[in-house]
Amino acid sequence: RLLTKASREAMQQEQPTKDGKPSGYCLGLRPLPSDGGLLHYHGGAQSRVSTVLLLSHTPPAAVAVMCNLEGIKALPLAQQLLAMARRAADGR
């Protein structure tokens, strides 16, 4: 394992702003509410590349999308792939 359970949990806790308001950011991850429970993701882009890592906690799963095109919305694609994987795991 690369991280302890405590480190992983700290990465998934939304960090408040200096005045105590929600920031929408965790430590390297962003929370993403969904019908299947809370997800976390980290996305990035640079010239001619778009990426996202989407993490599901219940059930545990991860989807990584890497495209050699810039301007691609990788997060919706990762969400669709996660939904497909969940349906396959459920036998649907």
C-alpha cells in the first residue's frame, strides 16, 4: 500500500476555506456526489492531453481515462465507464 488508511481518509475530506466555508476540494481530490454514493476524482490537462482518475468507494473501483486530445470532457466518460462496470459486476 502507498497510503495509510488515515492518509486516504484525509485526502477524501473536503478542506474548508480560511473563513470556514466549503471549498469543493479535498487534498488532491475533488468530491463528486452521485446516485451510487460519493465519488472522488482528480483531473488534468496539458497540450494535446486530457486525463481523469475517478474513485468509487462503495463498491471499491477506479476508472482512469487518458486521451491524447485536449478539450475532451474525460470525467463524463469515466462516469459512464464506472456505471458500465457496476452493471457488469451486478450481472446486468
